[in-house]
Amino acid sequence: MSDLNLEEAIPGHLITERTQPLHGPDNFEPKMASYTGRLGEDIKGLVVLYLGVQAPIGVDKRAVIKNLRVHITDPLVGFYDEGFFTDINGYSNHLIAAYWKSKNDFQSWQNKLPVGWWYAGITPGGEIGVYWERYEPSIDDTEIIYSHDDRPEGWGNLAEKVSKPINKHGYWGSAQDRIPRSQTEDLKPTGSCQIINPGTGLLQVKPQENLVILRSAQDWSDTLDKERTFYKKGVEPVLMKGMKEIEDGLRLGCYFNRVVTLGDPENAQQKTYSSGYALPVSQAGLMIGIIGMGDMGRLYARKISAAGWKVIACDTPEKYAELKAEFEDAGSLITIVENGHLVSRCSDYIIYNVPAESIDAVVKLYGPSTKMGAIVGGQTSCKAPEIAAFEAHLPKDVEIVSCHSLHGPKVDSRGQPLAIISHRASAESTALVTRVLACLQSKIVHLSAIEHDRITADTQAVTHAAFLSMGTAWHANAQFPWELERYSTGGVENVKINIMMRIYSNKWHVYAGLAILNPAARDQIRAYADSVTELFKLMISHQRKEFEERIIKAGEAVFGSHKGACLLLRDEILDQYSLAEARIPRSERRPNSHLSLLAMVDCWWKLGIVPYEHMICETPLFRLWLGVAEYLYRDRKMLEEAIETAMEDDAFRMDDLEFTFAARGWSEVVGYGDFESYRKRFEKVQTYFAPRVAEATRLGNEMIAKIFEKTRDGETPAKAS
Ligand SMILES: NC(=O)C1=CN([C@@H]2O[C@H](COP(=O)(O)OP(=O)(O)OC[C@H]3O[C@@H](n4cnc5c(N)ncnc54)[C@H](OP(=O)(O)O)[C@@H]3O)[C@@H](O)[C@H]2O)C=CC1
Ligand SMILES: O=C(O)C(=O)Cc1ccc(O)cc1
């Protein structure tokens, strides 16, 4: 090709001194000619708009398309075309692709139209949906390449002319080399893809910076006989196979790809184009390591790989074959290896998902194998020992960015808090971790390790201590609470029973680790046991005045500033999720002393904790626990009944006695830092309740999903009465 006098692919006025390396071999000469469209030098940036209408096949979309078309056929629109395709979910789509030469032109066009014109008449939840994808690439973010010099395509239709054969094509990475900005920037992605739901059925997706958007087209309308047969039989099937592969090809780095035929189904042209949204090469190339493939490791591996990142994972060597069979199916982006050394040496970002009490030993074992310059984090619920292990055993060139999903593995991660702890890391590496974990669609909270442990001591450890104590007390009294009339009273009792069962259905080490290893947690659990004991003593000695005053004072301190605010929970929802066979009508319900809740509020008051301030790290269980406490304290009648019952009614006395023993017992075990005694206490109760765990888990999941679905959809909770 050297005799063809190749033109530089980057337009002359955008050439600058290159500081980034080219991807091709030195003195590369393309084997065949390609051309580019030359846009006018006055063009500083473009606006691209894909306007789509989507509906099940057979549904008439014509009226909606007509409404869009009316406004697209406007002289301010530089170029547009229309086409159709069936998407990966089997819906039929009509797609208008429109291009403007400047933001000003686009804005002038937009200003003529009423707000929301393009979805006017669309009913949320109806059969027809519309989408609006707008991109505003600056001119040095664009490139065009053609195999022929007489077939403009896409924004190439805005060009003044077509070049002579160009120099940068025919090698891997050449597309990036043709983009003017790649002369001085590596075009690595920054930020994270975000999905925002502003309500009213609209969903906004904001991709990270440096997303690759491409339109590639084929036009066989001029082919005849042999050439057409060659295209139809030899080229198109292979092309379509490739298109299919990248259509659901996050593993190849492509968010999605659509193959559009120009025209409409009744009048299809002999032209197709595909429009794809790809991750930059660097994302596809990164390897995410997971050490520990238990409940949380699996959740992370599945979500991260589904978002297009390559994952390499291990658990203990005995589980290698079983995990390999489970995760390495065709097309999977997950590779299973025998041990953490193999994960560590090739991963760019490693997440330890192992029990908290073994974090030091596991990091000590695999940490030295960590790839140079990698990022390492952990999922354990208490950060002090995890960070200490990283500092002790990781090479100094390794960065540390930890995380903590504040929910169990069976809870939908969307909208739940996710703590990111950037401990020893550049802003870039923290951003990378944030981008990888964006696939969980959680609410990201950036905290230091110390802040994290202080807050979670309250949101998690004390909450768990209360429910653990309930289970221990019911077991000590040989009761299944849902079989007893006095606990078949709906609302608050349902929460107590379901959450108690939920905790005992989980692994003991999860709760032991976060309570025993977090010094703040130990102190708070002790304070809770003290509150339980002191209130119980006032109850059995009938010191009503002191008891009542204490309850009211604590309630004022904790809930006083939230009087007008919305309640976190509602009885109607909680009532639905009961393990009991018979439900007692609300009017006939026997009040409870609610010692566990009164002591919780008393403990918050004594420790000066305002639990609402910790909502940034709320777990589903904490939200429920605070929700029922709030519910009790803001319903004057219910609180008075609880005080009356605590003082005068012996029906709950035995339960409250055992609850007091249990709270002190758990506090002691945690105080001694005794994992083995913790395990024994936990498993004894776990075994007792095991027969009903499956059903309780289902109910608990439904209850949590319902409550969080309401919150996520922005529905206002009940107003306080
Ligand atoms: N479950 C939850 O609700 C949440 C848990 N967390 C935290 O996340 C971490 C993981 O919890 P979770 O997934 O629930 O616990 P799991 O017990 O389900 O998973 C931990 C896994 O790590 C494995 N493991 C232990 N040692 C090694 C090793 N040397 N190499 C590779 N794998 C190893 C364990 O194997 P084995 O069992 O054979 O020892 C187990 O399969 C814990 O620190 C927990 O506190 C955080 C948020 C929520
Ligand atoms: O919601 C809770 O408190 C749970 O029980 C689930 C859980 C357990 C451990 C964590 O570190 C985070 C969440």
C-alpha cells in the first residue's frame, strides 16, 4: 500500500504531539485501502440521538413512531435514518438514529419542542416503551472508517468530503489510534455506570466516561448475481454469528449490540447496521480475583462477571472440582482455580470473602503472591483486623481498597448500602473498585475503616445480640413462638420471629466475627445486656415510676427529633408475614412487655446513639429493628400497654427472665472473645429451630423484599399519627 500515499487518519487540524503509544507494529502498512469522512473544521462536537420504540411483536407502534418522526424531519437535524430490529428479549424495535453538527443545533431543535414530547402518551407499565439515547462526543472523540469512498454512513453523512486511503487500520487497536484524543490520553474508563430511577416509569442510565459507541454498516444493494450470492451465503451468516455473539457478549466487553435493518418490516432496505456499546478494552482485560466462594463470594462472582468483568476465583482446595462444575459453564467469564496463590498472581483487583476470624491466616498465606501493583480488599464485616492483616502481609506496592455489602447474600443488593474503604490507594484505584462494584447497584458509602467499625457496631452487632437472645430465650423455655397465642399477634411479633429465624439460618461465624473482633461492638453488646438486666429488675420489683420515667426519657432522646417524620414500617405490611397458622384479630391481641425493644432504646439513650444517623450503613435487619422500635415508641397506646404489661402481667415473665439471662450470656461470650463458645451457643439454638428455617427464610425474604421494594420505588411510608 505504500505507493498509495496514505493520508493520516486523524484530521490535520486535530493532530498534536503524540504521547501515547500506537497499537500497531512499527511501519505498519495496511493490506487494503480504507477511507475516512472529513468533517468540517468548524465542527467541535456532535450530538447523536437514538430514539427507539419497543413493543412485543405484533403490537402496533405506528402512532408512537409517527409522533417521533414529525419532529425528526426538521432542518436543524443534520441527518437521520430509521430502521428496525428484534432485540435480545424478543421485542420488536423501531429505531431512529439522528445526528447534529453541534450542541447548539441540537439545543435549538430541542427548544422548539415541549418537555417530554418523545414519551407523550406512553403509559408506564404499558405494552409500548420508548428510549432516548443521547451522546455528545467532542470532535476529538470521533472517528470514521469506510471500505469504500462513496457510501457515507451514520455521522459520516455530515462530512464535507471523503479522504484518500488512510494509514491506521487493519491491526488490533487501530480504531483507538484513529481517535484524536488517543494521541495524548489512554482512554481508560473513569467513573461508573449508574442507573437512576427518577420515578414515573423513567430509568436513566449514565455510563462511565470513555464508553465506546460504534455504528458499523453493510450495504449490498448494488451487488448482483455472484457478488450477492457471495455476500448472502459467505459473508452475512458469519457476520450475523459474530453479531449474535456480541449481542449478549458482556464477556467480550460489549454492553449490547443491535443489528438494525434500514427501512421498516414492510419495506426493508438492503442495508443493515449494527450499533454497539462496548466497554473499553482495558475493562475487558482486567481480572477480578475472589478468594472465598461461600455465600458472599458467589454473589460477587456472579454479579461482577455478569457485568462483563473476567473473574478468577477459589475456595479451599477441596471445593475446587465442585466449584469448577458449578461456575465454568459455556460462555462463563468465571474461571475457578485451586487456591488463592493462583488467584493472587494474575488478578488486578482481589476481594477476600473469607470468615473474619481467618482473615489474618488467609492473607498471610496468599498475600505475598499478590500481583505487583494490584488492588486488594476484603468483605469481612469488621475492618480493623482485615486492614491489620493487609498491612502485615501484603507487599508494599499493593493498594488496599476494602468493601462491605451491608446485607446478606439472599437480599437484592440494589439500593442497599455498600461501604467502600479506601485505605492505601490512589483515587484512580478507588474509582476502579467503585466501577467494578457498580454492578451491585448498591448505595455506595465511602468511609474510613474506623468509621465503618464504629457505625456497624451499632447497626449490626447490637441488633444481632437482641435477636440472638430472643432465640436463646425461646429455646430455653422450649417454645416455638409462632405456636403460642401471645406471639401470634402480627406486626412487631412477626418481625421478631422472622428475623430471629433468619439470623439462626445463617452461619455462626458471620455474627461471631463482627461482634467479637470489633471492640466497639463488645462494649455496646455489654451495654445492651445491662439495659435488659436493669429494666427487668425494675419490672419484677414493680418500680413503676422509675421504669416509666426511664422509658419515656429514653424514647424522647432517641425519637424526639423524629416525631413528625415518616415511620419506617407499617403494621399492614408486617402483618402479612407470619409463621403462625391462626392469626388473632388486632382487637383481641394481648400486649407484650417488649423488653427487647425497651432495652434497645434504653441502651441507645445511655450510649448517646442516635440510630437514624447510622442509616447510611443500615442493614435490612437494622432497618426492621429500628422500624419496630420506632413503631412502639410513636404509638402512645402501644407503649403504655407495654409498660402496663411489664409491670403487672406475668404472662411474659418467664420469657423476659430467660431473655435477660440470654442477653447477659451473649455479652459474656463476646466479651471473652470466645469463638468456640459462641459457635456452640449458636448451633444449639440453630438446631432447635432448624425444622422451620426454610419456611421462615422464605417469609423473611418476602417481608424484606416488600419493605425495600416500597422504599426503592420512592413510595412514602406511613405518616406518624
Ligand atoms: N453472609 C452474610 O450475610 C455476610 C457476610 N459478610 C462477610 O463476608 C465474609 C464471607 O461471608 P460468607 O460468604 O457469608 O461466609 P461463607 O462461610 O459462606 O464463605 C466463606 C468461604 O471462605 C472459605 N475459605 C476459608 N478459608 C479459605 C482459604 N484459605 N482459601 C479460600 N477460601 C477459604 C470458606 O471455606 P470453609 O467453609 O471450608 O472454611 C467458605 O467457603 C465474612 O467475613 C462475613 O463476615 C459480609 C456481608 C454479609
Ligand atoms: O442484615 C444483617 O444484619 C445480617 O444479618 C446480614 C449481614 C451479616 C453480616 C454483614 O456483615 C452484613 C449483613
